[in-house]
Amino acid sequence: QVQLVESGGGLVQAGGPLRLSCTASGGTFSRYIMGWFRQVAGKERDFVAAISGSGGYPYYADSVRGRLTISRDNAKNTVFLQVNSLKPEDTAVYYCAATNDYSGNYYRAQTYAYWGQGTHVTVSS
């Protein structure tokens, strides 16, 4: 059983940067693809980014490519999401998730077995 805890959310100004963290416990961290999703109230949970267990293969949603960077530190069991040039439309609850499913469906929420509780990000204009 893997437990995930996100941190780093809050109220931020548009145009600025934000770094989210997610620390895992209870499993062999490097075996898991780690993903970030975000959700706005009343809407589906959307894929943002994912990274392979080794950290060598990052994946991004087209809508955020170029502004976000996902990375991980396997020694610290932590995955990061750096968001630059924040926009009001980035306002959402951000969730990290873990899966050991390497079938290629990293962009699907259903692929992930473990989820954090989410961290709120509000971008003010």
C-alpha cells in the first residue's frame, strides 16, 4: 500500500511560479510511474504530467506543455511539479498518483491505483 501526500499549494499570483511536491511511503518508489492530475469542481480529473520510475521519461498534457516540469527524487521518494507562468485557469485541486502499470495509459486516471488527498492551488489575476 502506497501513501501519497501532496504539499505546496496555496494562493499565488498569475504569472508567478509554483512548485508542488508529493512524498510517497509504503512502497518501492522507483517502481512506480508518478502522475499529476488536476480537478476543478464539477469537472473530471484531468491529466497534467507523469514521469517514469527512473525519471528519464516525462510526459505532459498538450495544454500545459512548456509551462510545467515534472521531476522526481527517488532517494527522497518525492515527485515534483514545477508550474511557471501561472494562469487563473490553472486554479484547481492538484493530485499526485502512483501506478506500476507500464502499459502506456499514464494519462488515464483509471490507470493509477494510489492517490494523494490533493492540494489546492488558486491563481489570482
